[in-house]
Amino acid sequence: MGWITTTWHRLGSPRWFYGMMAPWQTGFGIAALVLLAVGSVWGLVWAPADYQQGDSFRIIYIHVPTVIVAQSAYMTLGAAGLVLLVWRMKMADVAMVAIVPFGMAMTALGLFTGAVWGRPTWGTWWEWTDARLVSTLILLFLYFGLHALRQAIPAAESAARACAVLAIAGLVNIPIIKYSVEWWTTLHQGSTFSMRRINMPAVMYLPLLVNVIGMYCLFGYVMIARMRTEILRRERDTSWVVELVRRPDVR
Amino acid sequence: MSVEAFSEWASMGRHGLYVWLAYGSSFVTLLLLVIGTRMAFRRALRDIAADVAAEQENESQ
């Protein structure tokens, strides 16, 4: 069990994270590129059209991975907020800074691709009375709020704590998004994946699975890259960063 | 693949507009996200390197 404690303490060290995570950043980046390319071509070319929805169904291969990872990013954000408040680990704040722009982009993209899929399927781009749609819009506003809150508070430590509190409070919205299709009447179809069953034949869900994993790799890449950027900015006066930028190969 | 077969595929059974709009917007968003991330990283390195170089110059004078 000792390695868990050791890793936990090392994760709190910006310098260790910066060095150790460099190969992970590259690995996640390459994996994301390959998986998303394979999954998308598979979904667009080889997967069969849906017998009810026809070819517009193919939007699932990009829409579902996007919204899944937008919600996972928010859960990571909430967990980082908790770590910051409980253990006062500064790296948790670095993680929060890194996740917000990614989550914002993914939620906005998820809403957009959902509207584009809704138009041929339900006959409407948007429906204000639909709980799944509105709770996802709230997720976007939470990301906006977290971004605005950090800009609004000049003292870095206060901003970090305020963002952590908001991130944790916003976690309430995650189960609401998940169960919205069961609790309320909705246009939105039920979950594609669940722990017990997959509501699709293999020829349809395999490309979806590839794109979901690809999107998580993209999340890993963007999060690590942005955390390392934030570490450089925060540690710019330390000797290890000064040494690092002096090396000709990093410029 | 013949031209007909390709245009048949690209039309996505009358839903081409929606399918390509969804995939096009996704591609552009992900591309901008990755480019933005890479640029921010390089800018941070460059800015700090410039500061360090300027400081060294001050010290040597």
C-alpha cells in the first residue's frame, strides 16, 4: 500500500508532475488521434444506418462521446475541488484551471451536435421543456461560472477556494443530467450504455466505444498539457523552471 | 469506389447536411482545442525563457 501514499505525495509536487507526465501527454495525444480517426471513419462508413433514424443516427458516434466526457470532466473538477478543500493540495487547483476550458468546449459541442441531431430526428433544434437538454445547458453555465469566478477574484488562493466550492456544489447537476431521461418525459432517447446492458448490436456500438475511449484520451492529453502549462506559469521563479527554459531543446 | 457510390454515401440518405454539420463542427472544435493547448504551452515556455534571458542581461551589466 506504500506506493499509493508515495504517489499521492508526489502528485502534490509540481516538478515531479511536470517531468513524469510528459510521456503520458504524448501517449494520450497519439492514442486520441488514432482512436478518434478510426472510430469516426468506422461510424461514418462501415456501421449500418439505423432502421428508424437512417443515416442521421451516425451523429451518435461523435455526440455521445463528447457529452460523456463533458460530464466526466465536470466530475473530475468536483473531485479536484474536494481535494483542494480537504487536503489543501495546490495541484488540485492546477487541475481545475486545466479542466474548465476543455469541459466548456465539450459541453458546447455536445449541445450543438445534439441540436443538429434533434432537427431531423425530433423536428426541432431545441426544446426548453426537455430536462436532458436544459440540465446540459446548466452544465455549460457552470463551466462559464467557474471561468468567470476565477477572473473576478484577484487573490489566487481565494479564487481557488471559491472555484472549489462552486465546482462541488455544481456536482448536484450530474445525476440530474443522467437520470433526466428517466425522471421526466423527454424527447431524448434513453442511455445507450449502462452497467447492465448495451442497447445496440456490436456493429453499431464498437465504433462508439472506440470514440468514447478516444475522447477520454483527448481529455487526458488536454488536461495534462494544460496542467503542465499552468505549473510553468506558477513556478516560473523556481530554479528548476529557470534551468529548464535555459536548455536549448525546450525552446 | 465509383463517383456515384461516393456521392450516394456522402448524401447520407437526405441527412447529409446534419451528419456533416455535426462532424465538421466537432473536427473544428477539437482541432482548435488541441492547437490552443499547444500554443499556450509553447507561449509559457517562451515567455519565461525571455524573462530569464532579460534578467541575465541585467546581471551582466
